[in-house]
Amino acid sequence: MKEKIGEQYIRLDLLSFEQAELILEYQKEHGDMKFGDIAVYLGFLDEDQVGNSLKE
């Protein structure tokens, strides 16, 4: 089974479980935004962290 992006960020210690939950809640209200974009928008991650983690 493919790992979800939020789980990957948690596993890599880039996000806490609570931060991932906040991102998912935000995503429910703004469905057109991607998880990584929301993480950057909320200040939990920067663009480099999102790009580098997606390469794994």
C-alpha cells in the first residue's frame, strides 16, 4: 500500500501528527489546495522540504 503524503512527512520528522491533522482540516475547507502547499502556507514546511520529500 502506498504511503500517504502526510504519513511520509511524519515519518521523516518534518511534521507532527497534530500538524498533519491541521493540514487535513484546512484541506477539507480548501479542497483545491494540495497537502504540501498547505503545509508551506501554514508555515510548517518550506518549499525545499516539500520538494525534497517528494523525491523519496
